[in-house]
Amino acid sequence: MRPDFMRLSGPTIDRSRAGKLWPSTVLAALLFALTAATSTAALAQGQMRETDGPSSAADETAETTQPAEADEQADADTSENEETAETEGAAPSTGGPDNQLDPDDRIVPSIVREQREQYQQLEKVWGQRRVPAGLAGDIGAAQPSDSGVSAVALEARNVDFYLDDEVGYHVKHLKAALEPVEAGAPVDFDDPEQYVIHILSGEVLIRPKDLDALFNNYVLTYEPRSLSSVENKTSKDTLEVTVGARLFRFIPPVGGLPTKLSGPIKVADNNWLVYTPTSVSQFGMPVKGLIETAQLSLATLTPFDRPGVKLEGNQLLMNPETLFPPPKLKIDKITNAQLSDEGLTLTFGSDTSDAGYVDPPEAADSYIWLQSGDARFYSTLLVNANLQLMSDSDEPLDFHLYHYRAQSAAGTISSKRDGALIVRVPNTFEEDDLDPQQNSGLTPRSAQDGGS
């Protein structure tokens, strides 16, 4: 049976009950009218906003998007807090672990952030270019694999500098620039023909034993030759040379006539060294007067002309730039050549300034110090050089350029916090490096065609 109030939709009405339902019916009608009025007002207000223009639309946007803007402001505050945490070192709020290495994650883990900050500070020290004044004229922008400095500054003190097979000299003190032949290339210690040593200032001592090794092991290594078995002795202002001489390169066919020459060495305007014997003797008998009487010369009797050294008339001419094995020396000026019991001391000068060389990382009486520029050792590129080479004993350093690999392999390498490398090597070592670049066979005079 249907409830009584459903009978309102029927054809008959129970009037006794209708009186009881009247108040409810009126209340429902009022609620319906109020709802309709509200909807009509809202619709009218919307139509007005469509016709009122941009300002009304902006008001509507402000009213309807106020909750969204509040959400965006909250997000911005969170992002700002995260960025502040990154820059000020505070732990950021990530909503999760802070060690996520996702590239899209803007939050940097604290351990990475601290490493970056420390590296940025140390990089200022490592990247500092200490370029001497003489090398400062050609400086480019620094790159990770190029310091932008065209040469390597070298300072050496109290060092026996050997090339190969005991050929070398003693460096009392020297400031120089190692300049690559190819502009922009690093100085390659495995290729001594790839760079030159530009001497700015200093003193080099060529001892009698150095002269012996230079001529016997390097200059006079060809056949047929006029001179052999050279032995040198020095005293104040005098060089005495004992040599086997073959007249016209063939007489005698074996060995040579024992010949002794004695005289001073002077420096010519072109920086060549000129040795002028004042006495010549064979078998203990003077022959210089006889040679002059016969209108002959030493060059006629014993022809000798090699790169860097030659007999011309009765003088021996030597060019220090090319007299020794590579690397070639670049000499602006020899200011003095002094003979003594020690040997031949050459003093160098240059119009290029030698100022600006800083002290090496460790105080020492004997060292080679590379600063600024780029150098290659083995397959390692040293950018913005900062390297000090010393003996591992109390003895002065004996450095062997053509065998630096074997010598360094027998030594130790340490570093300073500022990036300086300290290399200590033994003066004696086993020359077991098999790299052909280390053998003088690439550059001896015997490998050159011709000669006299």
C-alpha cells in the first residue's frame, strides 16, 4: 500500500490530511523558489561579465584562481628553500634521500656539492700561470688541455745535463725557455728535435771530459775522417788538444799522426767559438812554421767540415747552437768564453728578459725546475707545468735526457697540495728503455749523409 503523502498525485485529495501537509508543502515551495532565484542571479552575473570587458574577467580570474595561486606560492617557497640549501650548505628538503644522482634532479647531494666547492677553490691555485716576463708576450686563453703559454720556462742549477753516451755539459745556473718547433704544440721530451732550448741567461761549463765525449762519441763518428782519438786539457786561457791526424783523410791508413795543438778560444760576433792554435807539433816536433812556409793550412792537410764545427784555414770554428746533439740551442748572445783548469765556461745573455722566474717548490742546491707552459712525458700531458726534478741522494743531479724514461722509472714522484710535482731520480740507473726515441741512433752525425 502506498504511503499517504504519495496520494497528492492522485485524482482525489483527502482534505483532512491536506490541512496537515500544508506547512511542509509551503516550505518546499519556498526552498525551490530560493534556489531558482540564486541560479538566475548567477547566470545574469555571468552574462554581465561576458559583456563588461577585461577588467571583469580579471576580477573573475582573481576570484576563481586564488586557491591555485596559493598552491603555486607554496611551491615557489619550497623551491627557494631548496636553492638556499644548495648555495648555503644547508641540507635541502627533497621529500626523499638526498643522494639521488638523477640529472633531472636539481638537488645536488651534499658530498658532491662539497667536492665541487673544494675543487673550485683549489683550481684557482692549480690554474695560476706563473709566466716569466720573457715568455709573457704570447699568452692565449687557458683551456683544460692547453695552458695558453707557448713555451715551458726552465731553470736549472748545479746539474750535469747529459744527452746520450756521456755527451753533455755542466749547468752552473741557467734560465731558458723550451720552445716547440711547431707553434701551439706541447714540448715533447720524447722528441728532442721537436723543440729548442732558448737560453736567456746563465753559465755552462764544458769540461775536458765533456769535450772528449762530444768529439769522440758524436762529432767524429764517420768514415773516412781526418781526425780521431781526441783528448782535451784546459788551463788558464789555453785549450790543449791531442789528436790523431790523417793527412788528406788517408795518411796513415790506420790511426793517425799524433798531433798536439795549443791555443786560446775567443767568441766571434756571430756567437761562434774560434779556436786558434798558437803551436802545432807532431811527434813532439813543432810543425806550425813548416806548414806556413809551405803555404799550407790545417784545413788543407786535414779537411774537416761537419755541421756545427769545421776547420777553416788554421782555425777550428764551433757553433754551440748545433755542435751538440738535439735539442738545438738557441743562443742570443755569448758574453764571455773563459778557459780554466775546470774547462770552458760560457756565459750567456739575451735582450729577452729573464725576470719573473719564481723559486722552486723545494729549496735545493741542485735541480731542474719547469714552470708554466705544457710538456709531454711518455703519453702524459703536463698542462701549466709545475715540476721540480732532483737527485734522490745528496749528490748534484745528473740528468740524462735521452734516457729520462728509465731514469724516472727508477725514481719517485710526489706532489704538493698546490699541484707541484716533485721528481727524485737516481744518478745511476739501468738504461733499459727500449723506446727508439730514447736512442741517439736517430740523431748522430753518423746517420747524416756525406761529411768530410
